[in-house]
Amino acid sequence: MPSYFQPSAELLQACGFARYSAPPGQARFSRPSDCGQETIVLYDDAEMTLLEVVNGQMLYSFQGRVASEAEWRVLLRQVNWAAETPPLQ
């Protein structure tokens, strides 16, 4: 059985995402972008959705699973989202 990666709440918060309420079976995190809002929804079955609102329109960037943190960071770069955590102060 394959194993999948989901970012932890701590990792998402370090990347600027804030946790929001979500229905059972989901965890929802969002952060502002240069032109809208970026949201990651994590599901209990290890699937995730990345979606972005730009100029009032919803753009679905990705829905599926990733195998590792490195793959998740590449995915964020592919949809032009910042993937680096800011330096600790």
C-alpha cells in the first residue's frame, strides 16, 4: 500500500497559512496571495485540494495526493505559490 504525504498544520502555518473551520473529514488552511487567496484542503484519505481565488474567480489548481514533502513543495512551485518557509527570527 503506498504512503502519501500531507503537510502538517505546523508546516502550513510556517508557510503563512492560517487554519479555518471545515466540515468533518477535512482540514482547511488559507493565506492571502498577491492577487487573491490560496487555500489547501486536506482530507482524511490523504488527498488534498489546492485552490485559489483570483479577482473574485475560483481557480482549481490541483486535487490528488503527493508522496513526499519535496513533491508537495514542487507542486506549490508549479502552481506559482511560495513554497519556502520564512526564516526563523
